Amino acid sequence: MNDWAEIRRLSVAEGLSQRAIAGRLSLSRVTVARALTSPTPPTYSRVATSSKFDEVADSVRALLEDTPSMPASVLAERVGWEGSPSWFRKQVSRVRPETILVDPADRLNYEPGDQTQCDLWFPPVNIPLGYGQTGSPPVLVMVSSFARYAAGIMVPTRTTGDLLAGMWNIIHSGFEAVPRRLLWDNEAGIGRRGTLAEGVTGFQGTLATKIVQLKPRDPESKGIVERMNGFLETSFLPGRTFESPEDFNTQMSNWLTTANQRVHARLKARPVDLFAKDRAAMLALPPVAPVVGHRFETRLGRDYYVRMTSNDYSVNPAFIGRMVTVSADLGRVTMKHGDGLIAWHDRVWAKGATITDPAHVEHARTLRHQFQRPRPMTPPVMVRDLADYDRLYGVDFVGERAS
């Protein structure tokens, strides 16, 4: 191709003869003559010939249509291939795309206030949880799709109560408004297979929002929050140490404040500036807070402890045998009898722990001592109705008075 171009340049631009061109380029005059008469560069085309793979190509396609991910080594065994394994793999790589179903990804446009994407991030760090335990609790991450404004909070567990408490914390304190839609994948604490978990329906009803469960194999619809998870892991986490979940949330909150002020590469604007327009299009906060966290009723046993997410918390033993209402948010566990508060504890994120209030132990000792001391027996005093004696002796004072 280079020779063809140079021949034409020398002939047209410099006006050299075919003999002169052939001498300068060390080519034959026949080659020069053919190049000047050809309107296009010369191309090499190889005559297609059949190969041994053509004999099994149809069988390979049939197997790939049923199982697109079948390895080439298994395909070779199924079709009885005895030739070169590398040649067979090369031919299979050309055939395989023909049998794979295509899933086009549309370009998505986001309106202000319309949706916020939610996901759980599990940071690969060990955080002290108390009672000699360490762990990596889940982090709820929420990102506004329009402004790319991000917020997050570490929660004790991925149960429904804690996820709802985390969402309400971010919506109430971070966004200060309610997105019209909250996008989730099939997280068990939110719901699966199109059915919301218990308590989620009431949560979305109180906020007047809609929780959308995405279909499987639809990563594009939640790609914004998943990219934020990766950004947290590569830009926030490295080089940091944490003393507790509270310390983790404090450091992450401070970092997100700075991150939301950076210029977004695609939007060419700062998320914190775009979020003002985003918030204006969201719904107002509800007049009544939604029911979040954990809540259940139980009868207090003789050991005066109640179990909440694998931990045991002490209760005032004076209420043994009575119904107790236990409720817990992200930071506190409270126990009530009726409307009265009878005990509370800071919530422990460790597992299998026993949390005891010394005052409850002392009160239990007093009650046990009173129970073990026998009460003095007082003989009953018989009091007889005087009318019994009147009937016994046949006296009728009422009739005598009447006469």
C-alpha cells in the first residue's frame, strides 16, 4: 500500500516517468504500470477454504445455545474434537458471541427529586464492637441520582428494623426531604421477589414515597450507588483506623461532606450545589416519624432479661411475669410496661453479650431475700352473722317490731 501511494505521488506530483519511478523505488516497470492504472491500493485476499472445525461447528453452536457458558474444553469433549486444543478454543471464541443473548443498556435520564439509589457496603476492616469482639457491620449508602449527592451510615445488622432506621436517619438528618422513589435490589431486609418485608410498607406509606425493588441482572439501574461504594473503598477507607462504629460514622460523615463538594467528572458540577434543586423537588418530611428499629412484646421471665438481636439486656425485676414492650433504634434499647419506662441500655453491636444494670441486680437480691423469708401466719378470726342465731332459736325480731 505504501508503494502504491508513493508511485502515484511521484507520477502526479513530481511528473516522473514510469522508468524513473521504477528506478527510484527499485520496482519493476510492470508493477509501476499496474499501480498507476489501479484506482485503489492493492489488497491481499485469501481464498476461503474449509477446516476441520467446520465439521463440528453446528454441534458447537447447538451446545452453546443451550449452555452459553460451557467451557471450550468441555465442548471439545462433547463433539469429539481430536485436533489442536488451542485452535479449537480460538474457533469457539468466534462462535460463542453468536449464541449469547444481548442485553442492551439504555441511557438513563434522572429528574430532580425523583429517585435515590440505596445499597449496602461491607468495608473490609475490623472495627471494635465491644466485649472483645471485632467485625465489619454493613454500611447503608444512599446516593441521589440527579445530584450524585451521597450519604451513608453504618448500622448494626442488615435486618429490616436497622435498615429502616438507617434510611430514616439519612432522609431526616442528611437529605431533610423525602425522595419520591427509593431504589433497592433484592435485599432480604427490604423484600424479595416483588414482596416487601414486614414493616417496609408502613415505612413507605408514612413517607409517601415508593420503594422500588429492581429486577435481577439489572446493574445499570443501581450503578450510581455501586460506584460510590467503590469510591468509598478506594478513597475513604485506605490508611484509616476506627475505634468503634460511632467513630466510623463520624469519620465517614466528615469525608462525605468534602466529597460532595468535589466537581463530579461527568456532571461538571458539585453535588452539593445540584442537591439544592434536587431537594426542592423532593417530598416534605412527614409530620409523624415512621416506625423504625426493632419492637416486640414479651413476658418478663424470672431471670429478668430480654433478648434482642442475640444480646440479653436486663430489666427491672419488679416487673417479672408482666408484659414488657422492647424497642431498639441504632443506639439504644428501651423497655416499657404500659407507658412507663422501666429500663434502657446503650445498644451493643457485639453478639452473644449480656448487658446488666447493677441496680437491677441489687433490686433482684432484695426481692429474692423477701421471697425467702416466710411470712408469719395469723390465725383467721371467725365473724358470725347475728342473724344466724335468730334463725337458730326461732326469734323473729322483725315481726315483733311490725306488730
